[in-house]
Amino acid sequence: MPHRHRQTRAVGAAVAATAALLVAGLSGSASAGTAPSPAAPTAAEALRADAAPPALLRAMERDLGLDREQAERRLVNEAEAGAVAGRLRADLGGDFAGAWVRGAESGTLTVATTDAADVAAIEARGAVAEVVRHSLADLDAAKSRLDRAAAHRDTTDAPVRYVDVRTNTVTVQAVRPSAARALLDAAGVGAGLARVETSAERPRPLYDLRGGEAYYINNSGRCSIGFPVTKGTQQGFATAGHCGRAGASTSGANRVAQGSFQGSVFPGRDMAWVATNSQWTATPYVNGAGGQNVQVAGSTQAPVGASVCRSGSTTGWHCGTIQQHNTSVTYPEGTISGVTRTTVCAEPGDSGGSYISGSQAQGVTSGGSGNCSSGGTTFYQPINPLLQNYGLTLKTTGGGEDPGEPGEPGGTWAAGTVYQAGDTVTYGGATYRCLQGHQAQQGWEPSNVPALWQRV
């Protein structure tokens, strides 16, 4: 591992117990004249992390080794940590080198920077500061060079590449280390930026041609529904691109005609959506343990280290943690980029299924290795790029209405638009900067949700 200059500061233990420090850091971080009103919701309230359904909590208890109170506190802490990290990312600018949570209850937020002068500002928001060599922008640029080099090479022996903010490196996971080193050389990525991790894993898409439940493609293959969506008045659902090509027909678990694929990308990305017929209605729920409804309130991206749970037609509910965003993985069919790597298990037939953190949609199951008996690693296609690519609106309990006209009530913000961290909009005569990636919805106007937007 390359040498890195590291500087760490401790924070109060009360963070793990109550998330009070994170809440205080969030509410106390706004500049003069821009602080949210006393009635403004906390991040946990806005993202409904404080109202998790029993099915999700039980799965977290089983898979993460938590009790009920720990699971509840973890979801609240993760929501608040995401908001604090978003504000710090905006404040640090080019110095920002990533953020992650840790601890059984995600009670500690670490924010990395390339400038030691930022330590005081990070600590003032209730986070641990870590000074590192490379900015997140530099790591992302190196990862892009690896992806370009991989497009012209056989990378089956070096199938996984990702930006690892916790080690401040671009990591190549390889069956043969020599294959990883050859790829790094071809991309011109030096040892100071990169780390090679030896692994026997050979990820694969998780479809199942043996038939089963959930939904069927052309009366043959089986995958799992991701998230219900709308496009105008058309209803449907998001799923994985490797499950079917545009024009392929689908039927439900009951074998009743359902709809057809309207768009599909695989490899490159792993995204698709199915338009359903009038017999099928999009609901703002994920099928939880025992058939219980788990609400989907939005699509705010969870930070590295956060808990995430998956629903699939083969193995049901399983939970784990987010390991890395911005991952590339090579399957036998080709390479996909921009996916998220997790510790959640999955098996064939789970493909396309839902990943959710608290009540926030994260993505649809792509592939992985291992199984739910011995454990494994899985990758999901993030939901926000999928929604943006096809112009879809996520069905949510927080509204989920189709997009309104831009500029209501005066400005460029619009419900239904997918915003990324750093994007700016105008609303109500003021300018706001996006703190966390999400799809906008009515009720999440910039002036109402300081966890997602910062007035500038």
C-alpha cells in the first residue's frame, strides 16, 4: 500500500449513541443568514430514516448483527452523516477526498481532505478528519483512465476496479496480480495512486434461466422487479439491462402478461426499464420479508459504509454495507462501469431487484459472486442514473408525482429532475447547491430540505 500522510482527530462518543453530534453539525454549519428555520426537518426526518418498517429492521438485525435499537440508530446516523458530508464536500471543493461512515451504528463520519488546513472545519461539523495525498477528483480521473485502457484489453483476470476512498486509492481486484499490474501500466496509473487486491472472485450477472418467480422474460428467463416508476402516464419498473433487450416481453410471477422492455443497456452499464400494461399498477413499495410493504420515499444516495438491504425473488431480504461507489466490473459478457460494490449476498434470479437504504432507493441488482449460504459480494446499478437516462420518475410515498413545469414558483428547480452533488439551481429567488444526489420530488423543494440543498 502506498505511503499516505494521515492526520486523524477524535470526536465525541455521543455520536454513536444518539447522532446528536451529527445533527448539531448539520444544523450549525449553515452560514449566517442561510440557516434553516427551526421547523426545517432533520435529514433523518426528511429522508424518513426515523420510520423504518419492521421488515427492513429485522433484516438488518439478522445480517449486520444488530439489535432493534442499534438498527434504528444506524439509519438515523447514516441520513445525518450524508447531509454533513454533502456540506463539507461543497465547502472543501477540490480538496475533498471522500467520506465514509463506520461503527455498528454508523456513529462516526470520516471526511478526507488533501489540505491539513481543512481539519478544523471538518471537526467543527462533528466529523473525523483524515488528511490524504489524493483528492476524489484525482482518484476518479485515474479510474477513468483504467476504464479506457480496459476497453481495449481482456480484463477477465482483473475483473473489478473501484475508487476506494477509505484507502485513498484506485483499487484493482484481480485473480492474477500480474493482470492488474499490466492494466495499470497500460493506463499509466502509477503505484502511488493504485492498490492491487488478489481475489478469486469472478463476478457474473445474476439471472436464472431455470424459471421461477418474480417476472419472466419472453416466457423463459427470470429476473426480479427493481423499483416501480412512471413516465408521464405510463407505468412500469426499473430493472437490470442484462435481464432483457428492448422489445422483449415480460410476464409476472403469476404468468399473466405484464409488459415489454422499452430500453436496455448492457454491457457498459446495466440498466433497463419495462413498461407495463393496464393490469399492473406501480406502487411506492418494495416487497419485504413475509410480503410486507417497505416504503420508498426517495433516491438519495447513501454514503460509503452505510447499510443497504436487497430484495430479490430468489433469496428475499438480505442486508450488508456499501463498500465503494464508482466501481467497474468485468463479467463474461463484458465490462460495466459506475456500479456500487456491496457486502450483500445474492443468487441467480435476484438480478434487477431492489437495493434500499432506509427508505431511499439505491439501485438494481446487477451481479456478483458467492451466495447467501457462504456469503458473497454484489454490485448494483445506481438508480439515479437509470432514472435520468430514461426520463423516469420514481414512485415514492413522499409524492412521486410526475415532473411539474420547471420554474415553479420561479427558478430552475423542477420535480422529477435527477440532481448530483454540486449542481446548482434557483428557487424562490435564491440559488441553492445540491449536497447529495437524488431525484427531486414535490415536498423536497430546496428551501424545505436543508439535508439535500444548501443556499449559496
